[in-house]
Amino acid sequence: MKVTFQIEGGNPVVVECSAGDNLLELARRANVAIDAPCSGNGSCGKCRVKLLEGDVESVPSRHISPEEYAEGWRLSCSCRVTGDCTVFVPDIASAYQSRMKTADLSSPKEIAIFEECQQKLRQSGIEFTNNFRSVVLSLPEPSLDDTMPDIERLTWAVEEALGVGHVQVPFPVMVRLASTLREHNFTVCLKGELQGDTFRCMEICGPEDTAIVACAIDIGTTTVTMVLTDLTTGKLLAKGSSGNGQIRYGADVINRIIEQGKPGGKKKLQDAILKETLNPIIANLCKAAGISARSILRLSVGANTTMNHLFVGVDASPVRMEPYIPSFFGWEGLLAGDLKLVANPLAPVIIAPNIGSYVGGDITAGTLASGIWDRDEMSLFIDLGTNGEIVFGNRDFLMSCACSAGPAFEGGDISCGMRATDGAVEACTIDKDTMEPTLSIIGDEGQKCVGICGSGIIDIISELFRCGIINAKGLFIREGDRVRRDSHGMGRYVIADSHESETGREVSINEVDIDNFIRAKGAIFSAIDTLLKSVDMTPECIDDVYVAGGIGSGINMRNAVNIGMFPDVELEKFHYIGNSSLTGAYAMVLSDQANAKCAEVAANMTYLELSTYPGYMDSFVAACFLPHTDRSLFPSCEAGQ
Amino acid sequence: MKVTFQIEGGNPVVVECSAGDNLLELARRANVAIDAPCSGNGSCGKCRVKLLEGDVESVPSRHISPEEYAEGWRLSCSCRVTGDCTVFVPDIASAYQSRMKTADLSSPKEIAIFEECQQKLRQSGIEFTNNFRSVVLSLPEPSLDDTMPDIERLTWAVEEALGVGHVQVPFPVMVRLASTLREHNFTVCLKGELQGDTFRCMEICGPEDTAIVACAIDIGTTTVTMVLTDLTTGKLLAKGSSGNGQIRYGADVINRIIEQGKPGGKKKLQDAILKETLNPIIANLCKAAGISARSILRLSVGANTTMNHLFVGVDASPVRMEPYIPSFFGWEGLLAGDLKLVANPLAPVIIAPNIGSYVGGDITAGTLASGIWDRDEMSLFIDLGTNGEIVFGNRDFLMSCACSAGPAFEGGDISCGMRATDGAVEACTIDKDTMEPTLSIIGDEGQKCVGICGSGIIDIISELFRCGIINAKGLFIREGDRVRRDSHGMGRYVIADSHESETGREVSINEVDIDNFIRAKGAIFSAIDTLLKSVDMTPECIDDVYVAGGIGSGINMRNAVNIGMFPDVELEKFHYIGNSSLTGAYAMVLSDQANAKCAEVAANMTYLELSTYPGYMDSFVAACFLPHTDRSLFPSCEAGQ
């Protein structure tokens, strides 16, 4: 039988299949992008499709209302094929990829934060120098009296120009040597790396192209961000970002690891990040910067442990199975050519070192960028992504841990949740008397509400709590026009009625959503709490809090403290440091000293495995209230009750 | 319009084309193998095809008799397409590839020669040792108390087992690390190379596979020969040979260089040697030896300068155009993975160094194997292939030069010439009285005559001269049943009448053939003569003559001297040393000292460019007689006149 996917804004895809095939699985096999953050277990309700022709067998879901069901809406993960059918697939995934709001240096504010971090690294004594060089050489033209082979002619000239004793000419340069010399009348530009007394050639080209370029990449579970920079001056040449193409194989690392463990999965996941995500961006950036991809002589990657494994194409299954052993923490030896990255094939790819299965190179690079390793003051570094990672310490010690915040911050576990794209509520205040909301919605003027993103959820829950609309357990305790209940008595707060929303569907937040979110924020807080306790410290010891990650930029810190997500310290101690993984990767790709420092930071960082740490579960349970079971921890909390 | 090639013993190939397309070109474009040693200039007459349907426009040729023409035989190089047609393509090329007789260690005699050369190298102080190692490691299995990542676990074990300070884990090993460790319960075999204090991993596999293997390859213009050998013991594991797949792009290096200079030509020629020739043989040898291709950790290549360039994929055009500049003489840095050779992708490929445009690595490797660099006695080393290369000297100096013997020795320029395959006359005596020949024909008992190969031509011409049937200029001066003349009066000697031959065509040698051959042997002799004169020496100074190359094994040295091809020295001074290029490559792949010695030999060898050397042309002209214009140079020559 045949299933036709009518993709919004795309060409239809027809797939042959058998009775009983799962619709979401089928879509994945056919590379049809359906947003499925929970990877098909029915919990997130995001993988909706609409039946246009034919029928499918489906399990009812709380995510589909009777009206929507009547219109043909189904959760694709809960559908089995029973005959030929045609389904409409909303353009969620690609919309997400093209309009993702992220810490990608697209605003002057982000650039300023980025440059401030670099400046601080310099002040910490990190020199931004490396051994990559480009040199224009005019070789003596051969004649019947001077019949030296090309490679010797080149070697002599390089030895003289750079004062080295040895010159390495690898294959990719050798195969272009004869023709490049002759095309340019024996005046050429040679690019490569000094390694002690040896110059390792990486590129030969005409004398007009002397650019040597580095590429720093942050591979997030959800988003990929990168910059091209001049290897000599550090000048930003181009920047770009997009969603991580692996998103259709699951929103979190666990689902991706499961997916890559299936037959052919490793290649599928690797292709999704390399061919579908990174290479197109790099190619675009090269075009924008007017450089040849072969001028990219070094790359660096800040990514979590799982992303690092999937990127390299190494089996990640052992990472999630006891005893949780990654293939590598730090690893030198990767070349761009190994992965067929759009770059010089000989370019080394620096991987910021992981330090545990769930504290990866994004955190070590981020810690490097934060500068906390060089301070006497005690700092807390929090990277809020799909996972939450936390580092605490100063120049004397660094402790780290990870907690599974789950997809709540990105809208995954929230019925009207969404990622921070057009139509998302990113901020909200509620009038205590009327209970009417005032919304800030991402997008152009007049953009109507589609759903709620992470920073919006924090605001709404904080405001509901402050206004006494919900209690410490997240249950509704006031009634009113905006507060409604379903037939089972479950309460919800309506942010946009069906006639006010972009989609014609009500946008609201219900008790299950709030409960999901409280568990997410509880995971973050209890992780911080446990980390502090592990070194016999309390929140009073915290001198500064550095918050990184895309969601961090939109967070109202007052509200985040109010609901007990962050410890109750003075607001001026909070600093948003943008995409610290990218900032760290940028420093590492340009500076050999930054590179060495990151390895040192990683080697000195202690990893606390929370799941087996005594007291963590108690701390987590205690944190699953607004703001906390122990109100004395949050003296500044404003609550209606 | 369409041309259908009906390939003998193969599937038909249909090619779209335009009116006026050259049939041989068309066949090459479609990868249809047609034997064309002269590369389509109409001189060799080997590219015959037979029209089955339709017609073509063709130029008459002396190589096609009126009867053959009537039957539909044409020279494909002289045909232009005028409409749809079907042509029969004789299976010459593949027959050639599968039945080539060559110095490939297939006989006990060849093996004995091969082993004697190795023995002499050892006596010269060359140790057969290298730094490749295979080691079985039992790693402690990870646990919750020992969560070291795989790469660190491996590194520690290697450092301990081999006493090194550093371990390099390149990409191809890294991607297989996790799964290999777990498949084999953390007891694995690691293979790689010691580089000072560093072990460079190249392969990880199960503990049962500890083989580490080297592959030595001789790439001749016409024939490819290789051996697999144990890297530790030097034991021969497998050996094989075939024709060089580039043969259909021309028999000699000049035609190949022209062909590779055409659009897409470089890749075509490289594919012909790599994909069509080397990789299938290596794969077969691995199967025969019962080893995995990833166990091949080092390769070496002995090849002439042009073959080296085409093999690497470097533009060879400058090699044949003034001022004749190759891309490289020696070059380190090539890896098997660069060329996608069937071998460990990290395996270094040693290229025996070239020393001039026409004296290549086959000669430096061959000189190494000959041992002449370690002797006080004056030795002449002659490698007879498609080109003839000559080295003269001893431990104090080495002079070398190359001469274009042309395809005569392989049957290219001789009307009934053929390579040394089934049906070729390889030896011949002639009764002085009756002028009847006694033939030795390659092949099984009862094999009838197809043509004449190089060693046969030498014998026939020597015998014709000894019997007074031809004079010193190669013209027929006796009449008889076996001596016939065509309508222009051109004489020929009939070796096999049409009813005696395999093909039903007369096998004979005519005055044009003899003239072609005299020029070939004259080129060899005058090269030797010039080389000797360049160091003020005479043939009396020669203590030994080492003859290498496939044709060398069949040569009757007495006859070769008799016609003035080799200098007239005592017959016991001649030594046949087999495929010295392969022997040298074998030594280099196993022994780091042999490798260094070959570089030293190459660096100390002086290259004499004959084409510009004063006196060479006079010497050549003087040598174009039987045996020579100066008979005093050949006191032992037996001649009828």
C-alpha cells in the first residue's frame, strides 16, 4: 500500500508500505520531517498530521480534541497504516529550522557579549595566536638547465621563506601542484601549518587568494551555530545557524542514541548533522565571506558528548548503557576530510573535550569562555539547553553535573509549548486582579500567538503563582474567565482563545504542563543544590551566576528565581553570556593557548554523576514545588498564597 | 546513431554517437578494451575489429589484406562512423591480461632468483626490519567504578605493552573502537607503527587476527606484478600479476601522457591502473592469503616516472614537454586511503624515487635489488621493458640513461609481433641449408603459432643473419620457399604459413619489421655505448651484465649479442635477475634500511639525457646495422655474410 505525505510548502512524497506500519516511522524512513521531540512515545503531542484521503488506525490522545479528530488531525506516532492514504504534514520542522531564534550572534547585544568574553580571555593571559600561515612564493621557473621536480622547487622556496627545515606535501596538495604552479606562472600562495621545524602544506592556490580561515561550530542537540573567522586576525567573516537536522530522530540525546543504535542508524544520524546541517551552512558562509572552502584550515566543535559521538560517527550506545562509557573525552586526530566536511580535507577538527557522558565539550568550551577558571570568586555556570549542565567553582576547583531538564524548556513536554520561533509567547505578565495576560510574542508586528516557548513558560508560571492563581503544587486555586477546567476537572489558564490565536486553536497551559515544568525546574535547582552541597557550600557562597544558552537570553531572572528554578541570589549577580559553547570554540580555533587551557580546564573539572549521588533524589523531590518545600531558601519569592 | 560492440566473451556494449566519430575513440569512451599499442596512429595494426552489421568509412591499411577486408576486418583507429553498425571486438586485451607471461615469481626459477637477490642484500648489510607491530591487548573491562573512556583505556594499555609515551588514534580506528572492544570483550589486536616514542594505531580487530602484511608492487607500462608478504617475517603470502589496464590508452608512456592530458583523462588513466588493475589483484591476493585488506599496513611501488604520476593522479604532461619537469622524484606522504587502494587506508605507500623523466623508481628499486651499488666490479644493469633503461657503475658511482626501445620488444611495431602470451614464438632456430625454422611456442602442447614475441624476434633475426638470409641492413639476400616478396618487392620470411597458424593468417617477418627492430636494438646498444663513453670506458671494462624485465627471461644472450643488441662480452658475465623492480620494492616495503638505501642510491645516481647528449645520435646510427657498422666491436658475431 501507499502513503502520500502532502508536505506544507514542499513536494508530496509517496511511500510504499505494509499494513500496520507506524506513520511516524514511515515518515522518518522517507526523510519526511515531522516535529517529534519525544521521538514517538505519544507524550509531546507535536507530531500531528491531518488525514486528507483514506484512513489510518489510531490511538486517541489527549493532545487531539474531538473537533480536531473530526477534522482529520492525528498524532502520527500513534497511527498505523491500514490502506492507501494521504496525510498533510505541517511545515513545523523546516519552519523551525529557518526561523529558530537562537544565540547566533545575530543581534548587536549578542555580538557585544561575544566580544566581551574574548576580551576577558585576553585579560586572563590567553594569546590569540596559532601556527597557521599563508605565504606567497615566486619560484624560479624551470628550464633545461634547471630541471628540479616541482616538489623540490616548492620545498626549497618554503624552507627559505619560512626558515623551516622540512616541508610536508600531503596528497591533496601534491595532486594540484603541477597544474597550480603552471596556471600561475610559478607564483603561488601556499597555506599550511608550522609544526616545529616542519611546514605542513595544506593548500596551494593562486597568489591572489591568501585567506586562511577557521570555522568554530556549536553543535547543540537542537540548534547548530557557527562562525567563520580569519585565522590571523580573528575577524568574524560570516556567521550562521540552523536547527540540528537530527531533530526528526528525537528531541533529546537519549532518543538520538536509541535511533543511532538501530541498523543504519549511525550513518543516518551522522548524515543528518554533517550533510544536511553543517555542510550547507559552511558552504553558505564561504559564499557570504567570499572564500574558498579549501581556505578553512582549522575547525573547532563545542558539543555535548552524544553530539560529539554522532558527529564523528562513533557508536554512542555505550554512553547511555551502564557503565556509561563514551568512546572518547578528548580526542586529537580528526581531520575535516575524515568526515567530508566542506573545508580543507587536511584541516584538523578540534573537539572541545567532554568530561563525562552528560557533560560535554559544549560545557568545557563554555566554561573556558565564561572565564570562571581564572577568578577567585565562586561562580555558578548554567547552560540551559535540552539538557541543563552546571559548573561551580573558581580558579582552585571546578565541579560539574548534568540534569535532564527534558524538553520542557523548548516546549516539548508542554501541550501548547513550542520552540522560540515566530508565534511563541516569550514573555508575559498577568494582572493580579483581572487575571488578564499581557503577552510578548516572537515575530513581526501583529504576529498572533501560536504557542509558548521556554522563557514564556517561566513567566506565565511565575505570574500565575505570584497572582495566587496556582498554588505551590501548581494546581489552580482561583476561578475566572481565563481559568477553565475540562470534564475531568483538570484546570488550565487560557493565554489565547481559539479566536485570538494564529492557528484557531486555544493556547493554554494546564496542570499537567505545569507539573512537567515544575519537574524540569526542580531538576535544575536540585542539581545546583547538590553541586553546592558536594563542596559544603550554600547559595550565599555564590558570587556570580553565568547563564548560557539560547533560552537564557529571554529569561526573566526575577521570575526564574520566583519559581525556584535558580537560587535566590541578588539579581545583579546574574550574567547572560550568550552561546558560550560557540564563544569557547571560537577561542580554541584561533588560539593554541585557549585550546590548551580548555584541555586543562577539562582535566581539572570533577564530574558528579547525579543519578547515583546520595541525597540528589531527596533534593529533587523537595524542589518540585513553587518555589520549594523550604520557603526559607527563597526569601524574595513573591507568591499569592 | 548507435554503435554496438560485440565483445568476444563479454556482453555487447551499445554507444550513442555522431557521424564521423572515430571507432577506437568511441570504444575507449565506452570502456571497450581494444588492443592498441600505438594508441591509434595506424602503425601497429593491432586494433582490428570486424564489421557484422552496417558500414563504416575506413582508410585502407597494409595491416588488413583484401581478403580480410572483404570479411569485414578493419583497423578501428582508421574507421569513422557513418550510421548504425555492429562490430565484433576480439578479446585481445583481456586475453592478454589473463595470460601474460611475465616475471611474476610464478616459476621456481623466478623464486630462486628473487631469493638470491634478497640474500645478497642481507649480505650487503641491509637488515630486513621495520617498525610495524601487532599487539594483543586485554583491557580491564569498564565498570561503574572505572568509567574511563575507551580511547584512554586503549592508550594506557598500549603505552604499557609497547613502552611508548604517546598513542595516536586516527579516525578509521576511532570509529571502530567502541564496537570492536565490545564485540571482543575488551581483548583486541591493535596494529600500527612505532614512530619514535609514539605508536600510531592503524587497525583494531579481534585477537585472532594478528597478521600484519605488506604489499610490494611493480607497475610496468605493460604489466603489473605484486606480492603480499608478512611484515614481520618477510614470508611471501601471495603473488599475482596482470596487464596494466591503461594498455588500451596506448602501449608506451608518451601515448599515455597524451591521453591523460585530454579532458577527464587523468581520472581515466588513474582508474585504469587503480580500480581496474591494482585493486582487483590486491583483493584476490588477500583472499588467497586469507587476510583482511586492513591488515596491509605498508605498500611500496616500483614504477617508471610516468606510471608514478598516473598512479598518484598527478598531471604528467610536463614530463614530456620541454623542459621535462616531473612533479616529484621522491615523495613521502602518500597513504593508501588517498588513492582508495584496497589496503588499510592509513598505510603509507612508499614510492621508489625517480631520478629523471625517463629513469624512474622501477630502475632505482631495480638497482637496489641488483646489488651493483655495493660492488667494486663494474656492472651494467639493463631493464628491458617498453622502454629500455640502463645503469652502469659500482659502489663509487652510478650513471643511468633511458632509451625509447619502442614497442618492438613487445610486438608493437612488428607486423606479426605480439606480447609474450599463448601462441607467441618465443625462441627459434633456422636450418642454414633448408632455411626451415624450428619454433618454440608459448602455450600448451600443440599450441599453434599466432605471432612473435620479443625474444622470438631476437632469435629469428639473429638466425636469419647467421644463415645469410638477410644482410647487415636487414634486407633479404637469399631466395627460397620461406622467403617471399610482395608486389613492391619487399621481402619477408614466413615462420608459419596460413595453414600452419592458429589464426589462418600467415605469420612472417618482413623488411619493415626487421628495420623497426634494428632501430630498437640500436637504441639499446647506443645507449650502453654512450653511457660507457661518458665515463671514458669501453665494453672491456664491464665485469657483469644484469638483465632485468619480463622479456629478459626468454632472451638468448648469444643471439642478442650476435645482432648487436648487447655488447660482446663473455656470455657468463650475463645474469638474468628477473623482475628487479619488484624485488627492490619488496625489500623496501619490509626493510627501513633498504628504503633508505634506495633513496641514497637514487640521490647518487647521475642521469644522462641521451636526446641532448653529444655523440648519441652518431652512436645510434652506427648501431643500426647487424651487428654494427664497426664489426670489430663484435668479434664473436656469427654472420652468413
